[in-house]
Amino acid sequence: MIIVKIGGSVFSDKAGAPENFNVETVRGIAKEIAGVYPDADFIIIHGGGSFGHPEAKKYGIREGLPADWESASRRRIGFTLTHQAMLRANAKFINAFVAENLPAFSVSTSSTFITENGKVTYGDLEVIKRLLELRFVPVLFGDVSLDLAKGVDILSGDQIITYLAKMLKPEKVVFLMDVDGVYDGRPGVGKLIQNLKHDEISDLLDRLSCTSTGTDVTGGICNKLREAAKIAEHSEVWFINGKIPGRLSGAILGDGFGTRIL
């Protein structure tokens, strides 16, 4: 089994118009997966891009459910609107994958996982397992979540993958980004790291000035590396450029261009 994470920056311009979607890029990704399916099973997870992020930020979903009724009522509405935005993004993915003759099937993240302070504490994976047995391609997404500590929160696609990797032990996890991989510094300034050992991630986080509460100056790669360190305990991990045709196929075949973590 291979898990593919399609980052928001790959299929959408976060700084562009609300809910913009690059269907050509997603169709290209689907076509590369179709070239391997059904010889390999796939789970797809996509980010929010210009869909869920604006609503989540507007309504402060990450702050949880407040005690006073008026503020809580507004956040409940925001919780629903954020989820609906992600469902619209997910529908576009399903359409793009089906157009390439892949039996993609939507799995609602907020109905599958429960979090505590944004981290998965429980996931009901029986539907996902059965879909894989029946040779479907489950498609999940970063979404809102019911949270044991905060009432409501956001569950990122990266943390979903960490949980799935622990429970399902995929052969590979491939992160698609809008850069070529992991750099020893800012992309375009630092050097691309093509091979990274699991036990080298901690030192790299230090070199990138990643702290548990500090600002991520590398475009989100710090959090991805933290999750990759956990995922690499179970699976081979790749970080590649999802906007360049052929890169995903290369990672799937094991001779791709990007960053591989073993």
C-alpha cells in the first residue's frame, strides 16, 4: 500500500481566489497513480489549499469551543462552513480521479477521527480497510475534528498520515509539495537533501531553527519533518515536487527525484 499526500500548494493557490483548483495538476497526479493501480493499493489524502483555510482562520477553529454561548454559536457555524468547504475540495478530487478511471471514494475525516488538542486519539479504520479490500482508492482530507480537550479543532492531513502509517504499515508515504523536496535551509537557498536517514531528522530540525512553539520559517516543512520522523518508523517516506510530471511515478518505483527518508 502507498499513501499519497497532496499538499494544498500543489492543487491550489492559497493567495489566489477562494476555492481555486488546478484540475490539470490533479488529473496528472491521478494519471500517474492509474499507471500503477491496481498492482498497488493507494490511500490519498489532500490538504485544504484555498478551500478550508480561509474559513478556519476566519472563525478561529483552532482556538476550540469557547464557554460563552454567543461566541460558541458563531464557532459552531464556522466549524460547519469549514467542513463544507473541504467537502467541495474533496468532490473536485474525486471527479478528477474518476476521470482517469480510478475508483476514488470519499472518506469524511471528521466522521472517522477524534482528536485531543489536534492530535488523533481514535480513528475508526474499518471502512478504509474494507474499501481497500474491495480495490477502491480511499480519499481523505485535512478537516475539522471533534476534540476531547477543546471541543473542536483542525486535524491536518499530515497527522492523519502519521496515524494511518502506524496502524496500516504502508510500504511508502509520498508527500507532494510545490518544491523539489527537503532543503538544508530555505528552498532555493539551501541544498536539496536527496537521502535523509531517520536518525538525522532531529539534527536537521535544529539546523532549520525548528522549535516546538516557534515560527516555522521554511514554509511548513518543520511540522512535516516531525511527522515524517514518526512515519519513517513504519514506512519509507518521500518528499517530492507534485507539480512536475513523472516525479510521483519515480517515487513509487523507488528511483525518483526528491528527498527519501529511510
